[in-house]
Amino acid sequence: MGMGLHITAIHRALILHAIVAPVIFMAVSLAYFRRPISWAPLRTAAAFLGVVATMDVFVVALLINRSFAMFGSVLGTWLPFLLLFLITRWTGVFVC
């Protein structure tokens, strides 16, 4: 997201973030679910989302932005959260 802001306008960077984040999580979850021992898809999706949300709160909001304003953006925060949760779960369902 930070790199996108240097290249383009905020709206385009947010759209790019909403598209790229789930694609990255699809690749990560695909590698994860191909392991012989993995959690159930729903549990894994919740864990992945929990890690990302925790990092967004403590690293991005508190340390970098020093503001929780990012959580007011559906396109910037909530849509990527939803999509990464769904894509992780769906990947797990189809691979397992």
C-alpha cells in the first residue's frame, strides 16, 4: 500500500490493494493447504485475518499512521479483510 501511494493516487492505490492482497493470500494459503498437516479452512482463514488485522492495528495504525482513520475506509481496510478471509477459506475448501 505504501509503495502504491508513491506511484499513483490514493483511490487507485486502494483499488490495487483490494485486488493484490487477496491474490497474495491465495498464493500463501495454497502453499499452506498443500502441506500434509494443516488446519481446517475456516480456522485458517480466521487465523490469517487475525494476524493481518492485528498488524494493521499495532503496526500500521499506531506506529506508522498514528491514527485509526484507516479503519473508516471500506475500500482500504474492510474489503481487503473480507476478501482475504474468503479467498483463504475458499482455497482451503478446494485444496483439502
